[in-house]
Amino acid sequence: MARQKAPQICIMTVTGADRVGIIAKLANAMADANINIVDVNQKIMEDYFVMTMAVDIARAAITMDKIKKQLDKIGKEMALNIAFQNENIFKVMHRV
């Protein structure tokens, strides 16, 4: 019986001008890297796109550094601000 890897959750935050294809582009990048999307929260605030996405990178086909480089490339292509960090770091940074 194959042993399950423990989840390794990371949080992606995305902001920028709303446009067609943002979620599709990011979801495809996650799928290509064998990263499971576990939660998405997205809003449009006065034509401004705001999204948080929780992903499990435990079975990712690439390293976290490569994931970040791919997201940086997508961010530049689509004029988005994309942050990607371990869930524990995210929680500490956003504690009220």
C-alpha cells in the first residue's frame, strides 16, 4: 500500500487589474506542476482582481523555487502581483 504524503499547504495571493483568464492561467500552471488546488477565494473590487488560493505542493513535480519563478513569469505577463508562501509563514505574517 502506497503511503500518503502529508499535505504541504502554500498560499498564493494575487492582485491586479481584472482581465479574462487569470484563474485559468494560474490553475493550468498548478496542474502542469502536479499541484492540487485545495481552496480559492476571489473577488473583483472596482475592476481590481483579488484572489487567495491554497494549494498542496506535497506531490509537486517541481521545487518551490521553480514554482515561484513560474508565478513571477505569469505575474509579469499578466501585470499581476503574485505572492507564494508556506501556509505557516502566511499565518504568522497576517496574524492580527
